[in-house]
Amino acid sequence: MRAVYHHLTQPAEIDASIFQALKPGGRLAVIDFPPQKLLSVFFPVKGVPSNRGGHGIPQKVLIDELTAAGFQVVSVPKGWPGAGYCVVFRRPEP
């Protein structure tokens, strides 16, 4: 998922759906960016949870939400280009 997760208005439900759709051991990479003030002013995202902090999503919130759905963090690549970040998750094997 690239630059889309921060738009999810019902992340818990969607995270659960993605978790069920992936086979055990399957991976999910999320590329997104932290909240940005100018984007929040000119292009607000409506209907998303208030913990987003504006247009974008803090990396910790992303990790908290997906791990709450059952995913495990595999890696957080360092030096991601631009102002964004990438987090790779996996559905654990039974």
C-alpha cells in the first residue's frame, strides 16, 4: 500500500480484512508519510480517526493499528526517500 493507509476511515475493519486475505507468512508493505501541516490545511482527509494528526499518519500509529490486527513487524527500512517511511509486516504462521 503506497500513500493510501492514512486515508482509511475504518482502519481496524480493513486491517482485519487484509489479515484474513493474506495467507500465513504473507507480507504487507505500507509506504506512507507523517502528518504534514500544509496538506492538512489545503487537503484535509475527512472521516479518518482523530489520532492521525492531520493529512498523513504517524509511523507509531500505523504500527500500533496493524499489530493490533495481528500483524508482526518484519522491518522498517532506514533512509526511505522523501519525507515518508516504509514498514513491512507479515501475517504470522500458526
